[in-house]
Amino acid sequence: MKILVLGAGQLARMMALAGTPLNLQINAYDVNTDTIVDAISQQAIGRGLATAIADADIITAEFEHIPLPILEQCQQSGKFLPGAEAIKAGGDRRIEKQLLDNAGVKSAEYAIVNTEAQFKQAITDLGLPLVFKSALAGYDGKGQWRLKTTEQAAVLWQEIADFLAADPKQAIVAEKFVPFQREVSLIGARDANGNISVYPLTENHHVNGVLSTSVIAEATTALQQQAEQVFTKLANSLNYVGVLAIEFFEVNQQLLVNEIAPRVHNSGHWTQQGADVCQFQLHLRAICGLPLGSTDLIRPTLMINILGEDSLPNEILAISGLQLHWYGKSKRPGRKMGHINLSAVNKTELKHKFNQLIDLLPAAAFPQLTTMLEQL
Amino acid sequence: MKILVLGAGQLARMMALAGTPLNLQINAYDVNTDTIVDAISQQAIGRGLATAIADADIITAEFEHIPLPILEQCQQSGKFLPGAEAIKAGGDRRIEKQLLDNAGVKSAEYAIVNTEAQFKQAITDLGLPLVFKSALAGYDGKGQWRLKTTEQAAVLWQEIADFLAADPKQAIVAEKFVPFQREVSLIGARDANGNISVYPLTENHHVNGVLSTSVIAEATTALQQQAEQVFTKLANSLNYVGVLAIEFFEVNQQLLVNEIAPRVHNSGHWTQQGADVCQFQLHLRAICGLPLGSTDLIRPTLMINILGEDSLPNEILAISGLQLHWYGKSKRPGRKMGHINLSAVNKTELKHKFNQLIDLLPAAAFPQLTTMLEQL
């Protein structure tokens, strides 16, 4: 079976690595260069979306910020999963908020802001502090502003107004600040028959708005169930097929949806070593109509992102239960270059190994790991 | 780092899948067609051994029956690991027996047979029953004859004489039949510094001379140590770098070497799901000078070969702990097309799942699995 992935980054690559043993042939379509490439080797295979679509049995996506004409062309082929509606909801906070409201799922109170009047109204209606988020292409903390006091409002509005003026398609979603205790995410899949299979909740730590570490969350059964109910509502409301990721704010044992990602997700990379079927193969199984299989935990696993570094001391490979996943990308400051999965038989051993690892990693490139170790 | 694998089959493919996350770029050289291909996609990259060697940082092999001129050209490059001597020992039973004798490692008593006089002498010296094995290219039960009674000797000699006449390079090694209780194998790696890391002993079941299933052996510490001592002697005597597989006959708690394979091995495929670092990555770590890491067992895992079939009921993917590994090859009767790894938390659960699996597999294509289940 031939799969086309929109996007030729690390998620397409890891899908291909997980799908090759199932004899799935996975090509990637680079939307920026209009080229079809081998998802692993990045070797050019051909050009043109029409060719790519014609050659594929199933089309999917590794990211949600896809130009609408491309989405529509894929949708029309009848081969696209999870489909244009889900991708649009993941790529536009306005549509996402509408989806959450319609599904009866809790998230932070919000208002759409396109004008200064709406900006002021949002402050009045929602109160401070407020978080302003760009509606489009706003992942990894880009296009976000915080307003803590009314004195800062005029200066901030000017900044936001400039941002909006630069792109007529953009809009801002103002969200009431949520004083959350932690951020967790739930990753799982729904197949075409409505079967749903999810992983345990994952706890995520960010540094400067970018994911730094993910690890299985200490969570009550009630919290896991709460997350699974939200997952089921959203996945069913979208008639979703594939892996879906939901990021939550946890506030006093209540989960508010922060955002959704209609795809495999960075906070699910630990499943490569920690779960029975990893999220990449889970997604492929779902879109290919194969049994989802088991999302059971094999052993506690911690994921650490590698940002802006293209080499690490080889000694880390001597730590038992450590697997290194490079993405084959050229180095740029802050770029996601790879990740480390660290597994252990239990949490105590995991802490011990994490401590060993921290000693070997360059501290400047891996800030705040010691803090995360203490919280583990 | 760029690795060239001599041989473009499933072992090169699985090496590439295990090495890509380490940013190792793995190409395969098809010795039959003189082409360089992507080890995963099989896409042609170039032609010619000299080009392939020049482009590689390290050269290794996925099989031992490699023409001598190719071996020598690779050896001269100074990039070849485990090196021509080890590959030759794996590809010629005469050299292999000499290696075992020199290292002081026990194997079945033997004699080299090239003439009728030597044939008769071997019967006199070693006694019956005898097993005659071709010196070259004799894997998977091909080129093997058994002699049980002297009455059959004349007919058998004629068959062997015809075989020898057809290829002047061939020879026969006559081995005293070993009344073994079971066949086990030890797979492990040695790095350039002499560090050795091995997996637990694996118990192997063959059908018609071809491996059918492998699973962690119930073995005493003494038996594991005995195997490790043999491994250490052989690996050190070859100054071996990479993964080495040793097949043993177990006779009353004594291990006799059956044969060695200077490469990753079918009986080690279970390590993909059952061990910390799988044999494919272990080999790459060894030849790239990276830490070997841990060969610890994660969970009991059973490997079942898929022979001559290019599809199986999708329902098997619903069994938790089951992973399917297809090799992307075209169907031929008896050909190794893929394998199934089945993992469980313990042996009892493994038996239960194996039973589930047997019910779903086409019985004609998977003979004797019920017998193996009973022995598990």
C-alpha cells in the first residue's frame, strides 16, 4: 500500500520507519517545493501534487499549516485521512475553538480579536491576565503575547495591529489566562469503524514555549477517563481517522483543552520505546484500515527534545534503555534536530538514568533538565 | 556516517531501519547485479564496487557467501568490518572448522572429504550416523546429506561425487552426527576495544532445515556462561568487530558449535521487540565505534518466520505485543518473506498469545507451530 504524507519532516520520516515493516511504502510531499521525496532518504522521486495524489492509495499529513488549495485537492481525491476539516481545525484557532464549543468540550474562555475595539472588549469581558494567540501557524510559542496589566495594553495592541496588518488572513484569539498546575496531553487513534485506542496521559514540560520533555503523567483513573471522554467527543465529532493529539491544561483535577493537533505529536515520541505500538505505526494502522493493536505501556519512558544541536557525546548511548532519534536535518538555532527516549523498569531507575544523562549532556543546550528531574 | 552493506536483502534493510535514527546512512551493494541501492527502498543509487567503497566510511556484510575478489577489494580499503577473514570462516566450513579447532572450541568431530577414499576413511574413523555438509554456500539445510547405514554408502557417494564434480571449488565436511537435545544460538557483539555484549541464549526450531521459530531459551547460568566463553574465544581470535552469531547443539548440558554466522542472524530477530538495543543497531554501534549499549531483555519474545507467503490475515495485528516485519520481497515458495515478533510480560501470557496467533495463521504455511507451542 502506498501512503503519501503532506510534509517531508521528521514526522513523515518516523512514520516511514514505523510503516516499512508493514510493507507500507511511504512518500512525502514537500508543500514548499512541490516535490515528492522518499520520506526517509529525502531522495527526490517526482514533482507535482496531482502526480503524488494519483500514485497514492492513502493521503495523510504530518502538519496542519497546509495551504488550502492543497488541502482541497487532497480532499477531493477521496483518499485523505483524517481529512481537510480536521487539518483546518488544527491549523486555525478560530475553527478549533468552534469545534471544541460544538463538541461540548471545555477550554479557556476566548474572544476573536481583529480590531482595537474587539481587543478592548476582550479585556473587559475576559479580564486580565490575557493571552493573545495568532489564529494561524502559531505553534511552539510563536505568535503569542501576554497582557498582565492595562498599562501595557496600548503598546501591545500596536504590536498585534502590526502583526495583523502584515497578513490579511491572520486573526487573533484572546484567551483568558489559565492558572494551570501542569500541561498534559492525550494521544490516541480512532479508526474508520469508530474504534478508539489511546495511550496513557503524558506530562509535558516546555522551555521558552517549546516542548522540552514528555513523560507518562502520574494521573488518577478519573483524570485519564476525563481526557479519554474529551478525545472520544472530538474524534467522533470529526469522524476522525488516524492519530489525534490533545493538549490539556490541568487546573485542580479539571482538564481544559489547550489545543489539538490532527496528527502524530512530539509529546508522543516516547511511544517508540515505551508502548506496544508506537504512535507512528498506530496512525498508519488507523488510516490503512488495519487493527489498531495495543497502546499499552511497556515501561516508563522519558522523551527529551534535542534543539539546535546536531551532535551529542557518544557516551550517552552507553546508558541502558536510551535510544537516540536524529531527524537528519541541518543545524539551525532552536530547530528540532532529534530526541532522546530514555526507558527504565520503574520511575526510580528512570530518575537515576536521567541524572546520568544530564551529567553527559551540554547544559547550555538542555536548560532546566535538573528542574524536570526534581519534578519526576 | 555512511555505511555500505554487502548484500541487499532483509538484513541490510533492517540494519538501515535501525540505523537511520542514529543518522547513519546505509546503502546496500547487490553483488549479483553490481548495483548500489538504498537499503530500504531498493532504489538504485549507482553502480560499481569501487564507487561504493569510495563513498563509504565503513563497509560490512549481511551474508557470508561473497565472491572472494569482492571480499579482497573491500578488505584492501581498510574499512571492512568484521573483515574478510571472519566472512570467509562463515562461508566455508573447512575454514570454520579450522577456526574452531584453533580457538579450542568444541564442535562435532569431522573430516574433509574430496575423494571416495576420504569418504570411506571418514566412515571408518568417525562411525555412523554421519552428516555430510557442503563446504560452501550450505545454509538453510541445502547441500546436506545423512548416512545412517553402510548399505547406503555407495549410492550416497555417487550423489556427493556428482555434487563435487559440478563445482571444483566445493568440498565436503563429514561430521559425526550429534544426538542433540536442542539447538540454541548466542548472538552478541564485540567492539574494536574488545568489549563484548551478548543477548540471552535463544532456542531455535527448524522445519525441513529452515528456521521456523526462535525464543529465549530456558537456560541455566552455567549454560549461558559456557556459550559466552565460546563467543569470547571466537570473537577475540578473529579480532572481531560487529555482531557474531553462534549456533550450538546442546548435548547433556554441553554446547558444541554447529556453525557461526559473521553477521546479524535470523535467530536474533526477536531482539527488535525483546531487547534494549536490537541486533541490527548493536552491529552498527559496534562497527561505527559507538558504545554497544545494553543487550538486556525487555520481555519474552517469540520470533516466527514467514516462509513463501506475502500476506497474512490482518487480524493478527490485533494481538497485543505482536509486530509484523515484512521484507518487501516478491513471493517465491519457501522464501523468507518476513517474520512475526510476539512479546508478552511472561511465558504464560506468551503461550496464550501464541495460541491465539496459531488459530489465525494458515496452517499449511506454518507447519508444526502447535508442537512448538507445547514445547514452549
